[in-house]
Amino acid sequence: MPTRKLPQAGTPPLVLHIIYRFAVGGLENGLVNLINATPPERYRHAVLALDKVTEFSQRITQAGVPILCLNRKPGLDWASYMRAWKVIRELKPAIVHTRNLPGLEYVIPTFCAGVRVRIHGEHGRDVFDQYGTDGRINFFRKLLSPFVHHYTTVSADLANWLATELAIPQTRITQICNGVDLQRFCPRVGRRGDVGPPSFWNPDCFIVGTVGRMEPVKNQILLVRAFLHALSHSETVRDRLRLAMIGEGTQREQCRHLLQAAGVEHLTWVPGAIGGVADFLRNLDLFVLPSLAEGISNTILEAMASGVPVVATRVGGNPELVEDGITGTLTASQDVGGLARAILKYATDPALAQRQGSAGRRRVERRFSLDVMVDGYLNTYDRILNRHKRYCSLEPAVGGNRFGIPPAREVE
């Protein structure tokens, strides 16, 4: 085993986060929030992406955060494990915090590099195993579980799955819900801003919106079909109802094709990815998340913080966020009629939408603030480190761009 040294006096412990890709996503957004909100005298952070680093990494405003990339090849890239081992040996982190199935593989090079504290986080099940029942994948997870000291999950659903399906002791699992920036995501004051095309600017319009990757697991096709079903309800609803879908992905063109074929493209806005998501959310009347599977949705929390009622499918961690009948409505997965009825309920009763939107804001303030999330992670790090008094450390990182962030570099 490599020689370990105690940290220099006054040097905060380093946490190395290993993720698949540093790009737009809920997991990555939560990581950025954690890094930016951590008191620098308490912990330092570094990020190792397996696949690639995008401009999204520039959202880190904390100074001196190394952002590294392995450029892992598709499939089984044995050489990437050695490259990861070299990076970990160089950084000598006190904690390595891997995320999701791709990151879990790298607890082995982490162990071989002599890192005393290894934490693994589950933010949602694998895209190819949405319900966590694949025997081969679960066998792999169980095989690596002895190398993980502690697990974090973003939902009780995932915590229960670890305990029941993978037989992880409850004492090794901590649930830490995602947090939302309550200053950035806040309710609208006054009239609605300019959202979407000119047909959306009418104050009498009722705008239904969603934000997310337009991929099959997010199931925006269901929302399109429910919107079309709701439009057929009456001419009054047809004159007022609008649909906005923000995000890029393989399902975007299919959604646009369905709307075009129905002759209602003028009532919709499907622009792809946009900036200013916070402004977009606070100008909605209803937020809808039609996913097939979820961990804990950041966009649900952001919509609730923005004072917008939420309709979501009853999957994954959604029921832990949306209080049915209080802050929004839960519908069955793949139920077009049920989703359409939920949309119509709010479109025909603006007072209900306002009341439940306000209740959602209060719920986020109580349970899902950014401060609550950051305290959850830092307290977990404290607790696990206290069980392992001797840990590795690194001199504080230096250099960086105008944000104080060292540019992502390829690992040789």
C-alpha cells in the first residue's frame, strides 16, 4: 500500500468527485451547487470526469477546483483504470465520492491508490435498468460493495432499493435530498415576462412547461399526447392552452412532428436548450414531469421554488417531492388521459394553481433548500472521516482562469 501522510495543519481535506460526464444534468447541477456552497476552510473539491467536460463546468465559481478528464473510450477501457489510479495518487484526496454506475467501477483504482474513505452516491438507476432489477448489474454492484465505506442517495426510493435489492445495511446509507437555490429560483412578481413566441405573451394564456433531456426515459412524448388530448376538450381551453418544452435530445424532433401533424405547432414552443431556465420556470402556470423513472428531480424542486404547481408521474422519488393534492398532482406512468385531466384541472381553475404553487414554495423552503443539502453532505463527510483519522491530503490547488477554475485537462 502507498505511504499515507497526515494533512498539513490548516489544510482542509480534499474530496474528489468521480462522475461520468461533466455536462448539463441534475447530478452535475447538484455537484456544482455543493462545490460552490462549501466553505473553503472546511473542504476542498476536485472533479474527475470519465467521458468529457463541457462548458457546464464553468458554473463552478469556487476558486482552485481542479477539473480533470479521463477521456474514457467506449466500452471496457482497461487503461482508464490505470489513468484514474495515477490521478488519485497525484491528488491524494481524503475522500473519493463516486456517482452512479459508471463511477462505481472506479472504487477499485481508488482502493488501490490507498484512499481511506470511499463513498458512493446513487442519483438514479442506470438508463438500461430503470427499475434496478437487472441481475447482472446488481451482481456487479454487490461485488464492489465491500470497497465502499458509505452510500448516499438522493431519495428514499433509492435508499430502500440499496437495502432490499443489494442488501446494503441501513447504517451504511444516508439519504441527502437535492437542494435548490431559493434566491435564483423564486416566484414571479407582477405580470408574466416574455416567454416563447408572440402567441405566448397573451396574459390570458395558460402555459404548461417542462425542462429536461428529451430522451425516452423523460417521456416528453406522453406530455405531447396529453396536451393534444386536453386541447380537444373545448374551444375555450384550446384558445388559452400553450405548451413549452425546453431541452435537447433524440425525442425532440418526434415531439415536434406530432405537434405539426396535429396542426397545433403555433400553440407550442420547442426551442431546444435555452439560457435563463429560472426566468422560464417562474413564468409558467404549470410544470409537468412525465418521466418513466426518476431519482430526485432538480427541475421539480426548481419549479416548486418558483411557485409553480407540479404534475408528475408517480415514479421514483417524485412522490417524495410532490404532495398529491397539496403542491401538485401525481399521475400514473403512461396514462395519457390522467395527465390530460390533470392539466385541464389547473387550466380551468387558476386559483387552485396559485394556491398549490405557493404551497410548493413553502415546502421547498422547509425541506429542500440548498443549505440543507450542503449540510447533509458535509456532515456525512465529517462523520465518515472521523472513523478514519488518518487520511491523505494535497497542497491547495493554484492557478486557473478568470473564474479561478483550472481548465479541464486530459489525463495522460
